[in-house]
Amino acid sequence: MPLAVYVLGLGIFTQGTSEFMLSGLLPDIAGDLGVSVPDAGLLISAFAIGMVVGAPLLAVATLRWPRRTALVALQAVFIAAHIAGALAPDYEVLFATRVVSALAYAGFWGVAVATAVALVPANAKGRAVAVVAAGLTLATIIGVPAGTVLSQFAGWRAAFWGVAALTLAGLLCSVFAIPGGRGSAQERPTVRAELRAMARPQLWLSYAVTAFSFGAVIVTFSYLASLLTDVTGLADGWVPVLLALFGTGGLLGMAVGGRAAQAYPIRTLALGTGVLAAASALLAVLAENTVVTVSLIFVLGVAGYVTNPVLQSRVFVVAPGAPTLVGAANTSAFNVGNTLAPALGGMAVDAGFGFASVAWIGAALAAAGLLGTLWAGHLQYRSRPVGGGVAAGGGGTRHGQERTGTPV
């Protein structure tokens, strides 16, 4: 695997830490800026809004840019936004910096995946995408808890400075490790051709499943620190530990899902969303029980991320003619869930239902994802030719089972 692919994973790790670290910083941010915890939670939605809008727009804008130029420029904008966030005098300024950060991060995601795929031969493209995506999982395991600990000792602004410094290191690595070209003309599809390739109903059903499934994970994760301290009754010092436990479960889920996604994508999605719905409902009911809550946090991490390899790779198979936009739109789908779910959680808390109520929202979203998965499986079964051959436009089959074609 080329060194550049690992550098791309480093870039996702540094920026992905910022994407999720606010879950452990919300109480401190709320107290410092004089807003409620639900209002502070909207900063997570602000980041997600930037991702939703930025992913497709920047995918189009940078489609013909030199890869290294695009990656370095986007990281530079991300760094500047985090410096501004660390110095933000009020909630409104911080909110704006989160949107700008997300726009840059969304663009980096799209260019990073396209670059990784272009740097390796056909039989290694899935592994390359897996290395890049693993940066985000490691961010939840290492970066997010580290940011929480740093904020507890030096304030939440120190976490923003830390992300800016790490991203600068990633930018310097990009300068030296990432090739500067865009590849051959054959590897550069036009926007019009990609838009035509995306006109597939199954693709948009897959996006809907992505939004519901990830929303189910993020709504509980976003308010996990407050749930642990206010409902379960744990001390603040336990929050980073349990965030790391969630991330460890996520890493395990990614590893299991990456293997199962090759032969059983629909079954993997169905199992993951089903367990996620059940675990979320149990957490809503039993959040006051410390042992049960700790166990369920690990289960939520596993179930929430076991679906990720399928969600990431299936869209490329459903619409192979849109290698740039299909991934960018999937990033937007992830962040539609990331935008709406925390907002719904904040509404529930503001209405007086308590922090445990966000887990009920997670259960409902996971159930919707499960229904969408079952419908996708039904459509896949109907489109499969007799004898288990390659389904038209379905991404290929093996032994009668759909394959994602991209082991993420």
C-alpha cells in the first residue's frame, strides 16, 4: 500500500477527531459560552450541515484540480477555521467556524477517497478505501477521548488548538507524500456523465439507509457525556474511558463488517441496524444501571459501525459510473443523519424528556434503517437473474449472494 494512502488516513484521523470530539465537550462549551447543552449540541448539527452541503459541491469544484493542491488547500482552510474556533468570543462565531470546518472536511473526504482509489491497482482499491476510512474509526477511539481529557485539564479551546496542530502535521505530510497530478483523462469522468450514472432508485434508497443508520448512532453518541453524568451518575473522569470503549466497539464492528460485507451486505446491514435498534431501546430504559449502560455502550459501538463498510462500499457498486459524486453524495447522506438526529435529540431534551430520551430516537431511526435495508434486499432479490448470475446494474453476485465489490 503506498505511503500516500496512509497519509490520507492520517488526514481523516485529524479532521475526524474534530467531527466527533464535541460529544465530550458539550457541557464545557455550554458553560463557557452561556448556552444550554442542547444548544451546544447544535454545533454538531452545524458541522454536519457543512458536510451535507460541502461534499457534493466541493466534489464538483475540485473534480479537475491536482489532487495534492486540493488536499492541501482544504486542510489549510480547516486549520484556519479551528484557530478561529479556539478564539471564538461567542456561540455564533463558533457555530460559523464549525460550518466552514465541515465544508473543508467534506471536500477532503471526497478527494481523499478518489485519490486513494487512483493510487492502487484494481485488486487493492477496497483496501485503500478501508485504510482511509479507518482514520475516522481511530479518531473515535483515540482522538475523541484525548480531546475530552485535554478539555478537562485545559478547557475546550485547547482541544481545538490540538486539532489544528495535528491537521498542520497532516498537511505537511500531504505536501511530500501525495502525487500532484489528476491521473489520465480516462480516470476523469465529467460531471454530466456522473450525474447520469447516479439516476438509480436503488442508489437513493441506499442513501436513505445510510442517513437513518448513522443518525441512529450519532444521536445517542452526541449526548453520551451528559447521559453518563446526569442519568447514569458517573463522574466526569469516566466519560473519556467510555467514549474510548464506544470507539473500541466501533473498530471491532468495522473489522467484522469489512469481512461480512463482501458476501452478505444486506444481511450485515439488517443485523447491524436490528441490534442497534434493540440496544438503543434498552439504553433508554436502563440508563440508570451502570453495568448495563457500560455494556450497551460497547454494543452500540459494534452495531453502529458493523454496517459502515457496507454503507461506504455498496453505493460504488450500485452506481459504478459515478466514482466521484457517488461517494460525495454518500458523505452527505451520512451527515443528513448527523444533522437531523442531534437536533431531534436536543428537541427531546428541551421538551423535558431527559437525556435518556435520545436513545429512543436512536431506536426509531435504526428501525427505519432496518426497514429500508429489508426493502433493498427485496429489490436485490427481484433483480437477480435466475441461476445467480450478475444482476443488471446490481454490482455482481457470487453463489447467489450480492457482493459489494469494494471491501471497505
